[in-house]
Amino acid sequence: MPPVSAITDADVERVRRLVAAIPPGRVTTYGDLAAAAGLAGPRVAGTIMRIDSADLPWHRVIAASGRPPAHLAARQLTRLASEGVPVVNGRVVITECRWSPEVN
């Protein structure tokens, strides 16, 4: 993963646009987000989300496993379930609600 200093403002803005476009009741993965934004991989998308997503629907971006990180699980799954995202045994059923971002 590149250091945060290697992430450009353009990278951040592409990710922000994509996350803002995720409709309620849908989710995308860090990998999908990275591919659409032209990033090196999902960890880069995760880094951007960690440093600049408080004002975005961050809860709609999940790991490909469908499991949120332990420290966010309760809050993230509650928010997703309230939007109609299917959650079974602490995991999002991605096949039923995956949204594919537009490649920029």
C-alpha cells in the first residue's frame, strides 16, 4: 500500500464521488471502489475512506467478505439493515445488494 502522502487529491476526490453515489440499500466493496477509481488496490481505497469519509455514506462500503471490521460492526450493520440491506449472522449478503460503481 502506498504511503498516505502518495495518495493524491484526485484519488481522494474520485473515491468521494463514488461513495457519495452509492444508493441507499446497496453496498460496494473496497475492491470495486478501488477498481472504479483507478487505485492500486482495496487497501488504498480503505486508507482514503479512513482519512476522509465522515460526511459520506461510509457504511455502504464493505469488505468483500461482507463482514465489517469489529470496531464498526454494530453501527455499520444497523445502518445498513435500516436501509434494507440483507444481513445474516453479522454479514452482508452482498449478492443481493451489490452496487457496481461507474469507472471514472
